[in-house]
Amino acid sequence: MNIAIDLRSLQNGAVSGVENYILSLLEHMLPMDRENRYTLFYNAFRGHHVHNLQFMNSTLVAKHVPNKVLNVSLKLFDYPKFENFFGDFDCLFLPNWNQYSVGPKTKVVMTVHDLSPFVLPEYYSIKGRIWHTFLNVKKLLKRADLILAVSDYTKYDIVR
């Protein structure tokens, strides 16, 4: 199976729980997996790049479209389909919610770390609230074939 992993969350420049989760997952899962091939992808017009991730069973793919343009295109036009943009794959793994577009046959696996942007939006900046509204997380989760929750509380809130 060809699995694509979205590394765009690593480009924020900060190291938080999400970034540690992604790096630990890659470091431990990819070397053990002898059956699947991985496409690790990110998009950076300028700024942070992800060059130091190399595994025997993976390919690193970078695109250079401004992320604001890419996100608006994904949101408004459901374009580009990631299978065409980053390379052919059977399953997309999103270790953090983000805009994406895939064909109907592609499986989607998404990790949800917490739902605080929706439970306690007052603790987020205006920019953060606009971003979470723009994402339309309910729609992203509805399309997912499998949702991974990092805690029982998050799992409970997703099910509700």
C-alpha cells in the first residue's frame, strides 16, 4: 500500500505536542514497516522546509505553492487532488487537521489532538478562530475513514 503523510504541520517553526507526535510516529513506525511505501509531503513557498526526514521506504515530496493560495483552492474548488499533486497513493494520513482534497477511492486517516478550539474558542486569537472556522473540521472528519483521538475526552467529544 502507498500511504501519504501530511507534514505541513511541521512547518510552523514551533515544536509542540503535534510536532512531537508526528516526528515520533515517523521515527518509530516507518523503520518497522517493511510492507508499505510512504510519501512524506509538505508545501512551502518560502519559510520552513522539511529536509531531514529520510527513511528507506519513503519519498519526500515538496511543492512550492503559497499555502494561502493552496488552502483557498482546496476549500473553494476541492483542487488539487493530492494524489495528482503529491504523487499516487492509496491512503492519506493527516496527523493533524488541515485542508485536503482526495479522490473518492482514497482512504483518509486523521488524528484529532483536542477540540479546545470549538469547546473554548475564547482562548484563541481572532486569527485562530477564523482558521478553525475556515477548516470546517466537521466536514473534514465526516470524510475521514478512520479517526484517531489522542485522549478519551477527545474521543468522547468526537462521538457526541
